[in-house]
Amino acid sequence: MALDNAPLGKTSDYPDRYDPALLFPVAREENRRRIGLEDGRWPWFGGDLWQAWEISWLRPGGIPDLAWAEIRFPAASPSLVESKSLKLYLNSLNQTVFSSAKQVVETVTGDLSSVCGAAVSVRFLSVDDSGTATGRPSGFELIDNEAVDDVVYDYAPESLSANGPAVTEKLCSHLLKSNCPVTGQPDWGTVLISYTGPAIDRAGLLRYIVSFRQKQDFHEHCVETLFTDLLSRCKPQNLTVCARYTRRGGLDINPWRSTEPVEQVGPRLVRQ
């Protein structure tokens, strides 16, 4: 993975003047080849919802303004954006004057679209709104108390199995943990799985999710691995996998992949 020049894992100055050159793209193709996918034939629709909680700029006259943002990257984009580079870029807005919030949104949208190679959607929201959060989305069944005797902490896709007539289920686990492949820092998340197909063995699914505990991968790569493993080993008729990760450095990342062409990231969770 070509991250030698990325800011992740390095000591960085935090610029406070607008600088789009801070954004660092990471090609998606390498990880997709690693999980057996090539030539743009991805078995999913999807995207990556980033929530950015620390956005500020200067109004004309010098008074600061601020917002939080929902940023949506399409899964079909050639590149994702390395997270620390996005944090540095957003901080470069801090002492920069913009005529309006609309100009900031347009600027950020254009810069992110350019660096990832596809149209990115950016929406600013007021920090004065209370918003809503939930521990677990309605209708999802928690699997974290399933009895698993042979827990492993090394990636174990062979734990997955499904059999019997088709069912429609929504399953949730709060026990996803993986590690940043550059810094080794832990990444914590909740996995949301919706599917129709042979019933997935829940103990095996929990064992599989726990087996990511020492896995080193970016958030997006983990979700694509979860999706392709479930699709190939459990043979569902339709499938959606979303992971809602906890916040780090003012950003949380929520990738989702689905056999259906609709966004299915769900509500913000209490750990975010």
C-alpha cells in the first residue's frame, strides 16, 4: 500500500490556511485485488459516510463560524481519502475567510471530488441541533451474547456458515475491532448486517467478527472483506453490511456495501 508519503503515523504541523494539497488519496484497487476482486467487477453498491465534527472558518469581518458535516464518498470512486490528511485539510479552513457557508461546502465538495476521482456529496449541519443517536437501530437483533467456545483473534472466514430455508434478518454486533495498518491504533465499530437467505449461524458470525480483533486494515477494507466473505460463504439472496466506527480526531467513518442500490447506513450510534 503506497502510504510512504501520507501524513498518517507521522508528526505533522497543523496548517490553518486553506490548502487542498494536504489531501492524500489511497487507491481502493489494491485491497480489492487482495480479496479476489479485479477489473472493476465489484459485487456491491455502496459508499462511505464520513461525519466530520470539527469544521470552522472565518466569516467576512473575521468572526469564526462552524458546522459539522456529512461527507459521502461513492464506493465506486478510484480512491478513498486518508483520514489524517482530511483532518489536516479541514483544519486548513480555520483561519481562512469565506463569503458564506455555501462557499465552504462548494470548496470542500470540489476538492474531495477531485482527489478521490468521483463526485462527493457534502452537507453541513448546525452544531446547535441536538440530533438523535441510538444504541442499536430498530429491528436489529444483537448477537454479542451468543455462546462461542473456540474464540480466535486471527481473521477466520471459515467460521461463517448458513443453512436451511430463506429468512430475512437484521443482525448487530458492537464487538468489531480492527487496527490501523499504519499506526496500529485500534478502530472500534458496530457491524449491522441485513440479509435474506439461508439462516446465518449466529455463533459462527460472532466468532468471525471477533476474529478481526488483530486484523490490520482501513475501515472501508474491513467492510468490503465482511461483505464478500458473507456473500461467498453464506449465499444470501440480498445483503447489506454497514460498520459504524467510533470517532477519532473529529472524524468517524461509516462504510456500507449492499446488493441493493440504496443507501443503508442507519442512524448515528451513541458511541459516535
